[in-house]
Amino acid sequence: MKLIILAAGYGTRMYPLTINKAKALLLIKNKLVLDYIIERIDSNLFNEIIIVTNQKFYEDFLDWKKSYAKNITIISDGSTSPENALGWPRDLELGLENINEDFLVISSDNVFGFSLSEMVKQFNNTPLIAITKVESLEKAKKHGIVELRSNQIVSFEEKPIKPKSITKSILCYLFPSEFKGLIKEYVKEKSKQHLIEWLLERTKINSFYFNEYCHDIGDLQKYQELCEKGF
């Protein structure tokens, strides 16, 4: 199984901190954001970690990689600014180019306490996405919100005006190898739907529920809060 970490964003909501540094390479306490993520990864599960970044920060990620013995591949998507960024679905497609096995994709924006090993244990060759609860319907408006029937996801809506639940998904998706073709189709179609919403029209998707912490480092305020209080 492969692990793809998406790290090609420019973190514009965190300027000026991220003008010349990737969000994933910022420090929280005494560690980089990306180091916290790597710590959660069981090397026995994944035979390769693929990090997709942009050209602007590509060399920085290569320098970061030198401190790890793990099998890590760094890929540049060729973009150099927010204006020519490709977007995460196209970056995911790039990360999949030489993959012919099951794959887990996560965002470098999230630091989390749940076990990826436990998520993999629940995988039964059906797409599996990580979900948890938010505190209120008001907070649900800021997230991708799902409805469930037992363990199965029956609807998905990105940042809904009127959330149907307080169950949010995070960008932590586990796919069978054959879904590489569907993702290519989604990118080619240039759909305005979110990938999960688009997939739900074509396939069954299951959920992996977790109670542990998960922090989305989406803006300067959240980053500063984590620096002060930790996880």
C-alpha cells in the first residue's frame, strides 16, 4: 500500500508566515507539522510515502527528507504561485502516476491523533474516509459534512449552509487500486463537485470514525493557538 501526502498548497490564509515556507514545514512547539504526521505512520503498512508539493517549495521538502530513512518520494506539481496552483485533485492524480496498488491519501494540513493502522484494518476493498464529530451545526458549516447509514456514507456536502449533521470528514481517504482510474476521470471531467460527492454517485463509500484529536491548520489564528497550547 502507498501513502500520498498532499502538500502543494500555498497557505495564503497564513501569510506572511507561509510566503517563503510551506505550511507543512512550519514549527509547532519543537517539531515541524509534517514530522507530527510522519510519526503517525506505521512503516510496516506503507512501502512508500509520496509527498506532492509545488515547485516553489520542492527543494525545501528534499532537504527535509534527508533526516528520514523511510522510503519517501517528493514530487513537484510544477506550480510556482497560488495563481497557477493545480488544486489537490490534480496533485493526487500526479501522486498516482506510478501506483498500481491500494493507496491512502491525506492532507499535510491536518495533525491528528488517531491510528492509520486501525483505519487500514477496517478497509475491505471499499473506499473508506475518516470522519468525526464537530461541536455544533454552526461549526459544521466550515467542513465537509456527511450523512451516515450505519457505517456507509450516503451524502456529502462541502461547507453546507444548512448542515444535515455534525459529522465531518477530513481529507484522509483510503482507496482500492482500481480507483486510480475514477480519480483520473474526475480530474478530466473538471467537475465542480467535491471528489467524495462525485464518487458517491458512482460507488459505495464507508466511514472510519475516530474520537482522537484532529486539527486543521487552516489559518494563522489556529496555527498560533496550536503553538501556544499544543494538541
